[in-house]
Amino acid sequence: MNYFKIGVFVLIVIRLFCSCSKDSMEVKPTFYIQVINPQLSVLSATQGTNSHNITDAWLYINDIFYGCVAFNTNIPIFVNGNIKFTIKAGVKMNGISASRQSYVLYTPYTEYINCEANKIYTISPKFENEPKTNFILNETFEAIGTLFTSAGDTVYSKTDPATPSQAFGGTGQSAVMKMSSYKPQLKMISANTYNLPLGGAYVYLELNYKCNQAFEAGIYANGEFRPVVIINATADWKKIYIDLRNAVNTTPVYQGYNIYFQATKIVSNPEILVDNIKVMSY
């Protein structure tokens, strides 16, 4: 008996069977959805502006987590009928791509769609600030005074109102910090201290920024500067979400903290612009 020929014949049969089974067992999506154009609505001036940097969607289908999905991408769905879609706003915490998370200070968006087969549906989530959010600090640099002061050898200023294109959004004013070889140290610190909650409370710092060199953001108390994140240079305005919980809960803990930004000159003509600085807890 030629066992070799028998073995080859068996392998061919198995391969043909597996190929047919794979084709017949393949599950095809019923329809697709796209999550597009996320928006943030603010309900009052105390909540600041509606600028955001929502980078992805945390998708739930009938209250079951589907995954973290990209915007403007076809997402296959394998069920049909009247479906509940819930989307949470995803952000890069501390500006780090590997630290993506759903942002608890934005309310989830829910939409019901009676889905039919072989169609593509779009969802445009509209988020709001969580109603229980405590807005501890909100500085837009539009008032005559500001909530920050200079503490380094360089005094920060505001952009020229006659040239609004320098400011965030092309309107109003933003804070601008510059340094020179004679005054290479820059420090901008909140004029007031703030009681930041401890324990399991969420505490975040948000800001828009544009800079041609890196700068540091953190909290200050009792002569101690606690750096939280280094914000890298960007030619365009961006928004960052900064988690303050570890810094706030580091011992020793204090009754009140200042928010600070600081930098040392490392490029020829440093320029750091910031705007819409918020500190919030939940």
C-alpha cells in the first residue's frame, strides 16, 4: 500500500473541506455605522468654551461595550432591529496616544436607530459637560484682569487685541509667554489657591495651547512644584486634557494648590500661547 499517496489524498480532502466550511460559516455584517463630527455643547459661560479634542468614540451597542472606534470609519454591526447606540468621548489623557480613555467629564451620547440590512448609518454625537462637574477655575483671558500672575524672570502678557489672529480661534485674546537670553526663565502661576479634592475624585486640567518649544504644567503648594506633564511644541492650536489626581494625592497633601506653567528657553525666539484654562472635578 502506498501510504504516501493516501496521505496526500487525505490532506487534499481536508483542505477542500476546510475551504468550503470557511466560506459557508463566514458571518457577514448586517449593516454599518459611521461615527462622525463629535461636538461639545456648553450650557453657560461658567463652563468656558466648547473647544475639545475628542479623538475617538467608545461605542456601546445595547449597553454592551463594542470597542474604541475611529471617527469616519465604517463599523460592521452583526445585529439588526431597533438598536441603542451609546457613545462616550475618547481623549488622549495627558496628550499621550497610549493613554486613551473615555472622558468622564463629558456625558455619553445615546441614539436609537431602527436598522435595516445592507445600509450605512451615521451618528453625530453631541456631548455636554457632566452636570455634576465642579468648575474650579475657568480662565479665558477675555476680562481686564486675569487669574494668573508671573513668577519667573519673564512677565507673561496677552496677545494684541488689534491682531486677533494670534489668539485661539482667531478672536479675543490669549496669554502669551516669551523668553530671551537675558530672561530665560518663565513661570506663570494662578493668583489664587484652589481646594482640589482627594481620594477617588476626578480632577482634570484642560487648556488650549500653541508653542514652538516644550513647557511644563503642574500644581504648586507650600514651596513645592509638582510637575504633571511636559507639553510638546506644536505649530497649530491644540487642546490637552491633564489628569491631576496623582499629583493631588501625593503626600504630603495640602489644603490648597496653585496651577502653574513654566519653561526654560531652548529655542531662539520662544513663544508659548495658552487659553481656555479650566480646572474641574467630579
